[in-house]
Amino acid sequence: MSAVGHLGDSHDLSERAREYANTVIFGEQWPLTPADVDLSRVTFETSTRMKRQHGVCSYDGHGHSTIRLSETTYERAGFGAIKETIRHELVHAYQQQTPGVEPGHGESFTQWVDPLDLSGRCSSHYDTPPEDHKYRFYCTQGCGFIGGRHRWSKAVSRAIRGTLVCSDCDSALRVEGPDGVLEQVPEWRTDTPLEEYDLRYEFYCENCGLIGGRRQMCKTVRRVARGETICQDCGSWDITVRDETDTIVTPADF
């Protein structure tokens, strides 16, 4: 029996992903079945540029899903890590193909976490090297590199201002950006209309940091909190809403 599903490129990872997805859907090890996911409506692709996430499942709005996987994760963590990512993204394909099921990582996703042996909303399959981050945090007292951000976020501002400290020793952090060490918040950040201190509700992508917000409760805030909004920069559904107290806003708060 030939594998079901389409290939969006000639990368060997795309072919291996399609084969494994067929094993998941048509095999007996996992509870996802052809009744849940129609693989004939799924395309498998490999991204050579994706570093902020292991995979993503996008939807064209006309019944077809594309599962795009990270070559970086494949090379650094192996196909074993990619297998979990494929199962994760197949759940999103199930959401996209099933009428009345909400997308994102709410109840329709969490019901599959244990049955599919998923780590949950996101997984860290390997240690990210400093050079993968646009903004890098270093402990000033010898703990070394402790993390970073792919783009500007509140955490970067806090690290520069000294209100974000090393989680191991509580020491101040040194922040390095594309042009070297940042001693103060750049003027272009203090003048931007997306300045976080002007927003009552802030939207944070797990990969990209602060990507937007609203000054008051509105339909957009509710959509983001329900997991119905995708990051326009990286395609991730992993977006959270935080209020002025830095508390995560959920649909239960409406």
C-alpha cells in the first residue's frame, strides 16, 4: 500500500514524516484513525529555516492542511523527536478537519496529550545555542548563557532595566543584541506604538515574544485567548494573552 498524503518538497524528512503519519493513522499503536484525520488532505513539507519551533500545521481554509517540520530539529534531536512533533501536528490537522472543533491547545487538543504520549503545548527536544537568538541573556556572575529571545519582548526590556535576573543566582543579566551589548532600551522601542506599557492585554507568541495587544477587552482578545489566532511571523498557534498584572487570560475569564 502506497503512503497516503502529499509531499510539498523532495526533502527526505518530508517523505519519512508522511510514512510515519501513515503508521500513526493506519496502525494500531495510536488512537488517531482515518475517521479523525484524512491524510489525503494533508501535505508534508520540510523547512530549512524554521528554528523557533519544531513543526507547524497550517490550514488553507478549504479543507487542506500542511504539516511543515523543522530540519534543524531533525538534525539536532533526531527523528525520534520529530515523531512526537508529527503526532502533535496531526492533532491540529484533526482540529482543522473536524467541524465544530476549536483550533489551538485547548480542550480539543489536551484530550490527545496522554493517548498520543505528547509533552503538551510545546516540547524542548534540544538545548538551543546562543546564536539561535537575536537577543541573548548572560549572567554577570558566571552562570553563562541562560536564555534568549528571537525578537524584542518585555523580557528583553526587563533584562536591560535590571528587573529580570538570573534564575540560578539572582544576579543581573547582560543582554547582547545584533550590534553588541545593550546598556539601555533603544529609542526605537520607547517610541513604538506597540510599547507594552500602553497595553492592558498583551499577546505573546511562544517563539516571537510580544506580537500585539489591545488597550481594552474586545473580540480580538477573546479570539486570541481561545487559541483562534495564528502568529503572522512564524505560523504558531502558541499565543497567550496576559493582562496588566502579567496573569494569563483564558476563556474562563470572560
